[in-house]
Amino acid sequence: MAQQTFSGVPGDFSAGQVLTAADMDKLREFLLYLIKDGDETDTGETSPLILDLGNDSVSVAGDIDVGTTSAGETNNIAGVTTASGAGSNFVLKGGDATGTNLNGGYLIIKPGMGVGTGHSGDVMIQAGPAGSSGTTLNTPSTRITATADGRVLIGGVLSKTSGTFDIPHPTRGGDWRLRHSFIEGPQADLIYRGTVTLAGGTATVDLDAASNMTAGTWEALCRDPWTMVASSGNAVEWSLSGKTLTITSTTSDAVCNWMVIAERQDDHMKSPEGSLADDDGHLIVEYERVEKVYGTPDEAAA
């Protein structure tokens, strides 16, 4: 449906105002114009809203602002295509409370690219930290991103009551599925394991190389390691120095299985974003909830 125009739009009306016959005629004509599908030859103000009942559609020219006069974001529900081949973002914005959260939070639905190798149609949730004063501007950070290729990225801490992987069953077929629970514990532990065959009764394992990591990564990431080595029917000894695991045995070609468990010590665990841990990065196992969790009963009102 082509954009329509209408001249003689009534002025502002106040609650309880008695309309004149002329005002009522203008209002009636304007409402009929909004819902009709015909040719308008009048010139004047362009209608920002078109209800096309014949095609079950609503067209809005401009922003959709609820409870504000300056949302400052473009909401293209139909995904208007730009010259670059990308659609416009659909943005829901909340916040802007003076002195507490000047930049608010956003739910952003990104369109895919029409041509080329642009971004996929992702969904993002951004949150702005509280401002220290009414003039403090805080840039919202992207905390959750759901990508079109099936990834969910969380920029922060994830807390849950339980969790599993859940996949189509690899052998039973049909509607059967398979799931395993996550391995959890009271420390932020990392597990490294592998198998090595000794040569001349000895072998060394570089934990960075064995884990496909850049040299120096393991020691930057880990602390307080615990190590175990086993070889069926053979006596073995081992030691761990930094990232190097050394294994020896009187059996020159012993096949050894090894495992190293260590606690995370990276900067994230020690930062405010790693809010599940103390300043040294150790997991805080027990705590008393002091914030209201949305979706749960308000204990203060009980």
C-alpha cells in the first residue's frame, strides 16, 4: 500500500472537551482515512500510521516510542533494507532513570545481511551499570548474544539450578534423546588429561601443547594443581614443574594415562565481573541472597 496523505488533521484535544460538529467531522474523516485502502489525492501532512485492514497490516513511519518523547532508537519491525544490504536493528530500550541508570538496557534484534558476508541475524541483550550521578553516562555492555548459527554467548557470570547437554540419542534413533549432567564442585577447577607412551622409560608432557594453547597460557590460567598418572601393570613416578609433567617408569615403553586438575586464577575470576568469587578468585560457596530475584516471591512483603 502506498504512503497516504491527509489534509486538515484535527488539532490537539483535551480530556472532557466538547467537540464541535466540524471537529467531529474532521476526526471521523481522519479515522476512516487510516483504515481505508484507496487513493488519496489530498496534500498536506503525511500520516504516520496506516491501518490496512484489507491486507491485515499496520504501517508506522518513524519510531515507536512508549512512555517517552526521545527514545532515540529506530524500530523497523519489518526489517527495512538499507543500501548496504543490511536490515535495520529492532531495539527495545528501557531505563534512563536520572542518577541511577542513565543509559538503561537494550534488547536488540539484528537483521542478517542481504548480500555479501555480513553479520548474522543475532539477538542481543545489553545492560547499563548504575550511574553515580544524574550526569553520568554509562555505556551498556552486551551480556547475552544468541547467534543465528546456534551459539549463546554470555558476557559475565552464569548461575543455574541444574544443567545438562541434551542431544539426539546416537544409537537408539527415533525421538530418543541422551543427556549427561555437568560436572560441578566447590572450586573453579579445570581438567587436563591425556595418554603418552614412554621412550626409554621417560616422557614429558607440555600442558600448553597438549591442550592446543599458546605457550604460557596454562600457568597464567591455573594454580594449585593436582596430578595423577597410571599405567596398567607398571610402576610409574611423576612430577609437575610449572606446565611440564615428567613421567618415568622402569618399563621403557609403558603407556601412561595422566590427568591434571587445577583451579582457575585468571583476571576475570578476581574482578567484579567474576562476582561468584572473592578478591583472590576463590569460589564463594555459601552466601545470603540480598538482591531481589525477578520471578521469585518478594520475601520483604511476606
